[in-house]
Amino acid sequence: MFFIRHNGGSVWVDSLGWPWPKHSCFENEPVPSWFGYFWKQSFSEDADDIILFGVIIKAEYVRADKQGPGRLILAVDGGSKGRVCLATNANNTPRYLLGCIAIADLSAERLFTSNHDVRPILPVDVGAEELGLSSAWVTLKRKDHPSGE
């Protein structure tokens, strides 16, 4: 095994010369813990399922009302793949989820977050304006949801 330092970087190799085989400790790049968590989850491969991978950009607590008990309303931004506003149970403060990476499985009504939570997606309409977002912030809908397409 040899240690090489060049152009400000360094690496351990098993032998000198082409193809410069990196030592096995350099082969596996560090993977964030949330990635392994998501990898272990099972998602349907049905083409009709609606699954969005994104970041939770807004999170607010809503007190109990005629639509149900207290809940969190969230905005998940998946960039060019879509966005969704949804409601989930309120067992944490909104700040706990803000900025988390999330997978919203709208068909199975489950939300997976990078802090290792699995939460139900509640059957409650959440408008973008409830989260202070522009009404132009178009959101995905579940097919079986009353306001869905």
C-alpha cells in the first residue's frame, strides 16, 4: 500500500502505476445516514403511484378544528418533479421537519423524512396559501383525493 499526495489531495493506493488502484478504504464514499434509511424503505413500482422526492420548505402547526385534531401542514418542493402541500400528524414541532429531505408517497399516504420518521399523510386539503406560498405554487394531488384529478 502506498500513500500519494498530489495537487492538494491525497490517496492510498494498492500499487503504483496505471490504473492506480485505490485502496479499498477509499472505494466507498461516505453516505449520509438518511440515504441508507430511504434505501431500506419499500416503495411501490406501480406506474400509477405518485411518489415525490424533495425538501420540506415550509412547516406550520394547525390547531384542532372541524377537519380533525391538531396537525402539521407541510410544503415539499421536488423541483422540476413537482411540489405538494400536505398534512401529517403533529407529534413534533414544525421546526423539527423544516429542511428535511422527504419522500411523499401520495398513493400509500406515507411521508418518509431524513430524520428517520414515517408519518401518515392525512386526507385534508392543504392550500399553498395556508403556508404563505403563492397561489401559483401548483401542487400535486392524490388520484383518490376528492380534489385530485
